[in-house]
Amino acid sequence: MTIAVGSTSYVNAIKGTEFEGMSIQMMAAMVMLEVGATKKKEAENKIAEMKAQNDRAKQLNNLLDRMNAQLGAVTKDGDDDKKKRGEILGQFYVEARALGVDTSNWEFSKYELNNGVEKYTFKGKTAEQIRAITSQIQHMAENCNSDNQTQMVKLQDFMGQYNSFVSGASDQIKNANQILQGLAKN
């Protein structure tokens, strides 16, 4: 690549590139716009990540609400109540596992595949064991929301960088126009 400078504001040859014959200000503006576009894409990706986190938090909260609605009716710790809690867990097991909930402490005693549908029979659970399970799900949902707050800071940084590069490109274009106007007057 050969670069020949004709003045302080004009490069008259960068052979074989799109910059050939372009002023330094215009080259800088193009580079800034390209970097700005990259930062915009990074921000869009971050927004998509945050949306996925929000969706996951909603799904976890929805799961928890539905579980609690059924578990709330089981108030004692007798054998029938423990069995009933195990049955309730069975209804939500596949969904919880799909949402990434650690279900290792749910302890099922029997698994069947009935017409392609998974069916689990769970060991009875005390109220304390159920509180631990629901607390875990609630904690996961809160972590999604907390992570989104961290991601928001990163998003704001990407948007700030994008704005800076676009503003810098605009300034470079203005400088190039001022130089051209000055040359035109002479």
C-alpha cells in the first residue's frame, strides 16, 4: 500500500482501497461510523440477552406462582400431606428442569413414559423441603433480574460508545466541509 500526502488534510493515494483520493477527515469519519455500527450491534445483542433474561425470570416466577397456588392448600406435615406435595412437584418437574432449575433434591421414586409423556412419582416432602425448593426457584428469578441490572450498565456503555463514534464522524465530516469551503473561496 502506498500513501502519498498532498497536504495536511488530504491523502491523494491509498491505492487499491475505498479510501483512495479521500480526505483524512472523511477516512476518519468512515472508520468512526464503522466502529459505531459495531457498538450498535453489540448493544442490540445485549438487548436481546436482557430480553431473554427477563423472559426467563417471568417463566420462573410463573412456575413459582402456580406451584405455590397448589402447595398453599397443603398446610400440615402428615404422610398424606407429604405425598400430596410430592404429587404437586411431579406436575412441575419437567417444566422446572427445562428452565434450568436444579431438581436433584426433588427425588422422584418412579418414572414412566406414558404415551410419550414423562410422568414422575415423587417421594413425599415436608413443608421445610418444599420451602427450600421454592426458595431456590425464587432465588433464580431474582438472579435473572439482578443480572439484567448489570447488563443494563453494559448496554449504556455500548450506547455511549456508539453515540461518541457517530458524533466524532459528524465532527470529521463538518471539518472536511469547512476545509472544502475554505479551498473553494481561495
